[in-house]
Amino acid sequence: MTLAAQITEGAPAAGAAGLLAPLGRAMLGSLFLISGVSKIGGYAATQGYMEAMGVPGALLPAVIALEVLAPVA
């Protein structure tokens, strides 16, 4: 396959290499999901830590929503 064909059509996935990108995305997404779920379990502690670091605790629901919903997208 020529370079021009690879650019327009995309390079063919070679064996296991074609599985690495989706597997990596799933593993990275699971880190965010686990972190978001743990924030739900320790809501008061997480909110207190955020406020101690100068971040408004009212942002915690948005942080949880982002960490739980982003891996699904």
C-alpha cells in the first residue's frame, strides 16, 4: 500500500495492534469511573478536602458527573 493510499484510506490494523487503542481507552475510562464512584461513597470527606484546598465544595456534583459520564461517551 502506498503512502498516499494509507493517508486517504487509513493504515490497516495489524493483529493485536488494532485492539490496543480501544483497550487503552477502556482502561483509562475505568480510572475516571472508579474515581467518580469513590467520590460518591465519600461525599462529605471529598467535599471537605476540596474546600480545604480552596475549591468550592458546590462543584463536587459537577466533578462526579464528569468523572462518571465521560467514560461512557
